[in-house]
Amino acid sequence: MFIQEKPRNTEVFGNYDVCVCGAGPAGVAAALSAARNGAKCCLLESTGCLGGIWTSGLLAWFLDYKQKGGIMKELLDKLEERDARGRNPSGTYNHAADVEELKLLLEDMCLEAGVDIHLHTRVVAADMDGRIICHAIVENPSGRLAFGAKTFIDCTGNGDFGVQAGNRYDYAERGTGRVQPMSFTGMLTGLHLQDMEPFMRPTDRVAEVSWHEPKIRFRAVMEAGGHSPSYANPTLMPVREDLFLIQTNHEYGFCGFKETDVTKATLEGRRELMKITQALRSQGGVWKNVRLVATPEQIGVREGRRLTGRYMISDDDIRNGASFEDAVCHVNFGVDVHAPSKEEGKGVVQQAWHSKPYDIPMRSMQAADVDNLLMAGRCISGDFLAHSSYRVTGNAVAMGEGAGYFAATGKILPPQIITPAP
Ligand SMILES: Cc1cc2nc3c(=O)[nH]c(=O)nc-3n(C[C@H](O)[C@H](O)[C@H](O)COP(=O)(O)OP(=O)(O)OC[C@H]3O[C@@H](n4cnc5c(N)ncnc54)[C@H](O)[C@@H]3O)c2cc1C
């Protein structure tokens, strides 16, 4: 059953050169890059903070960032200045960041660059003139408003705005319909870094410490406490001496852009995380004071829509290490498919082959069906396996930086590659 809504007048809030929809790692980088290159830029975000999966998703753990220069390197440098990067037991930096410090840093950087930030602002429709978007229509505490721009960048993760503008998209694995599970993360305290060494893999000891063994030990404690986790390879990520991010949940068979699925997965995930915390605490010893101190506002959605671009990155491209003249990001991270169903083992699916480092071309970030729409982050154009590799946040930032630069200047920003410090 449907109802017909009455036509209404929608106030135009403002007109911009560039309008970025979604302020996750890709969206923040896109807005910074556009604004720093002379564009009048607005950044529209549905939650109450910038950062996406890093902040409202409570998973501030950077991957594929070490060889990235540009905004990714700047972010890490600024986090270090604020003593806001996570550390290994030896004192070296790991892949984590302090979530609250990161929220503030992203806000500071955007404000300094002159980005017009709008929180609690959900993009709900596109006002079109043929293949051109004239306005992004939003709903926020002020009501329903329109934001005009010459160029729009969809950084919503799920490709919400591209679909609203009528662009085609892919979802799931072609042929099989397999989709990676969502995951509900959390933040634990009441533990001490040195005590946790057996249950984690310090990022400065990856050559000596196996990937599996700490996870098996961590899972065994949960199981001894009476709960077998839905993700069989639970991960403990130290942020501070007594503050840890935990990833131990898989929500199978749900769609990340269907509200009833997202709600059900969120309710199940939060419940499981509390059970796991109680199971750990029941084991006493180093676990006796463990508490769940925060859960995310937004469950982690690995796979949403992949908007169809002028080029689609394929599994052949990543297998062969493709390079492109219009490259904006160089990916080092491999294929990473979390088990789409419990029957596939509740862990990570092993592939028969490894990808080689490859490029992301600007064309895969240019919408196929809409002339003034770019996309960056996990909603760009690629197939199931390629997406499982390029989606991590180091790449999302580089893509966003490239998209923002292109929107502001019409030029390609080649991958910003550095040699990481040892
Ligand atoms: C459980 C899980 C674990 C992961 N682990 C890691 C990891 O350890 N390290 C790593 O680097 N990567 C990891 N990834 C991958 C990575 O987090 C994502 O692919 C990455 O977040 C992509 O960045 P993004 O900016 O495209 O999307 P997101 O981070 O999802 O940001 C999208 C933003 O858009 C906003 N938004 C959505 N819809 C609208 C709308 N209609 N209007 C306005 N705003 C909207 C959202 O609120 C959000 O802020 C993980 C992903 C998941 C789900």
C-alpha cells in the first residue's frame, strides 16, 4: 500500500561548488580536498559526528595506510601531535586511534579548511534536471532543505545519494548473491595492556606472532565463560593502556540498506556484545574488571551498494595488479571476505589466489548515469572481490582526497605514495 504525498516547496539552504554527502573517512577527505583547492564546499552527515566507521561505527583501526601520503599521513601526524594514536605493549604506534580525539580532529581540520559542516542531516532525495543533479534534498532538525552544487560526491558508504539520483548499482556477489556480514563493535575497559598480550597481535610483531593463535585464545576465554562468538576470530585492538576496541560479532544474512535488517542486526549485536563481556568477566583474573563502556551508534556495514561507474574494478584487475593513467589511489590491501554465512565457517573465507597491489582509476569514481556525480569510499564501482580489498579506510581517505580534488579543479590527483618510516 502507498500514499501520495502532496507537492511542497522546499527551501534552498545554499549553493555550493561541491556538496559531499556522508562524512566517513572518504567524505571528510573529499570535503577537505575540495575546500583546500578553492571550492565552496558543504559536508552533509546523518549522524552527530564526523568519521563514519571510525567514530559512529566505533572502529578506529586504520588499514592500508602506511604508504599513503596526503590527507591520510596528515591525519596520523596530527593524531600523534595530540597523543591520540593507539600503542602496542612495546610503546610503538599501532593501527588504532582514540575515537573522541579523532572526532574533534576531523572537526578542527574541516572547520580550518572552511568546510560548511551539517550534522544530523540525512540526504533523502535528488532534485534532477535530466542527467544533472541540481540539489541534494535533506531532512534535518530544521526540516526539509535543498543544497545546490555544481558537483556532488556520494560518500554515504551505501551509495544512498547515487540511487536517489537514479544511478545503477550492484549489490552482493554476482551469480551467488553472497553478502559479507555486518559487525557490531564495542569498547572495553577494565583490562590492562600488558595482561592482554596473549590475546592480541601487536602490529610491530606480525612476523613473530601468528594471526590466529591470539584470536583462538581470546575465543577460548569467551567460550569458557559460556558464549561462543558469532565471529570466530575475535579481535582485540588496544587504544590506550586500559581501553580496547573489540570486534567479535558477525550478523549474517542482513542487508545494510534495509532498515528492518539494520535494526534487527543492531539489537542482536548489542545483546551479543554484552553477553561476551559478561562471559569474559566471569573468568576472573585479568578479566575480572572488564566492562563494555561504549557501543556504536551505527553497526558496521561491510557491503552496501556499489554504484555503477564509468569503469568497474574487477577481480581480474586486482589479481593482475592493474595500473591506470587516471589512478587516484594505490591499493596494497588484499582480498578480505568475511564469511557470508555461518556455513562458511564464521571467520574469513580463504581465497585460492592473492591480489597484487593495484590502482583505483578516477573513472570508477565517476557515476555512469549522472553527469555531475562522483563517489568515493566503499560505494565506488567494483565487483564483490575487488570491493572486499579496496574498501578499507586508508583507501577510502585516498579516494576521497582524489574525488574532492577532481571536483574542485577538474584534474586528476595521482596516488600520494610515501615510504613509511620503519
Ligand atoms: C565491521 C567492519 C570492520 C572493518 N574493519 C576495518 C578496519 O579494521 N580497518 C579499516 O581500515 N577498515 C575496516 N573496515 C572497512 C571500512 O570501515 C569501510 O569500508 C570504510 O568505512 C569506508 O569508508 P566510507 O567513508 O566509504 O564509509 P563509512 O565509514 O560507512 O561512512 C559513510 C558516512 O556516510 C553517512 N551517511 C550514510 N548515509 C547517509 C545519508 N543518506 N545522508 C547523509 N549521511 C549519510 C554515515 O553516517 C557515515 O558517516 C571495516 C568495515 C566494517 C563494517
